[in-house]
Amino acid sequence: MRRRTVSAGFTLIELMVVLVVAAVLQSLAAPAVSAMLDSVRVTSAVNSLFSSFLLARSEAIKRNAHAVVCKSDSGETCATGGGWEQGWIVFHDVNKNARRDPGEARLSRQSALSASIRLTGNGPVASYVSYTPMGNTTYTAGAFQAGTLIVCAKSANRVEAHQLALNMVGRPRTVKAKLQRCP
């Protein structure tokens, strides 16, 4: 006598139910993953800028000369427009004009940040930060320079941001902040 074998598998209905449940779970997890990635990008950007300020300050002291951090879209010269998210350079400023001229050594370069990140500085630090041989921050005219840069993810919702504050002696520090919107 022949034995009849029974095929053990999934029905089309069972397979469709599993796919619907997986799609619902994925749609619930996507915003959380996106928010986590934005948080990592913001933290990475503020850490990179923070280390560039520390580098400029230490090089100014070590070389006994001015060093500048300025926003740069090309990686070679300072940019006159746009925000810090386009990138920045650190260089030895021989003639103290806060612009990288031919012959001035570039110490570091940061390329453009992710398109979802915004990095803006208030008036005193909107374009550049200049360090003296004493490690202080000053304008090219000699007045002290202090200000705040805000790093955040572009979003219509309330966002978590990092503020990088520079005091008049050139010491940078970071502070977490909650903003109604990213400026």
C-alpha cells in the first residue's frame, strides 16, 4: 500500500499575514532609526568642530602666531557666504587677516557635513574664529571674539541640538540644548 505524503508548508494567507506584520513593524521603527542617525551625525559634527578649535588654539600657542578656523566650501580658501555645514579649514594666518592667502599653511580640512545637518554661528563667529599666540580669540581688528555655534538636524519638530560656545579666552565648550526648530 502506498503512503500518502502530506506537504507541510505555508499557505498564501499565512505568508501575507507575516508580510503585513513585518511592514507595520518596519514603519514603526523607521522614525526612531532616522532620529538616531540624525543624533549621531549632530554629535559627530560638533565633535569635529570642537577638535578643530582645539587644534587651532594649540597651533597658535605652539607656533607663537595666529591660527584661524573659517568656513570653506573649497577646502583651500575661506568662504564668504553660506553656513559652517559646507566645511571648514584650520590654517596658520601669517598676516592676521583671517583669510587664507598663498603661502599660509593649511593645518586641517573638514569637508561638507551631511545635508541633514545645519551648523550656524551667531554674529561674532559667523564666518571665522581667530586665535592669537596667547590662545585667545580675537577679531582681525583686535577686539575679543566670543560666540556660539549651533549644530542641529534640519527638522520641523522640536530638535535636540549642541551648542559650541567660545569664551573670550578662546576655550570652546559644548552644551546640549532643546530647540523649537533648527535655525
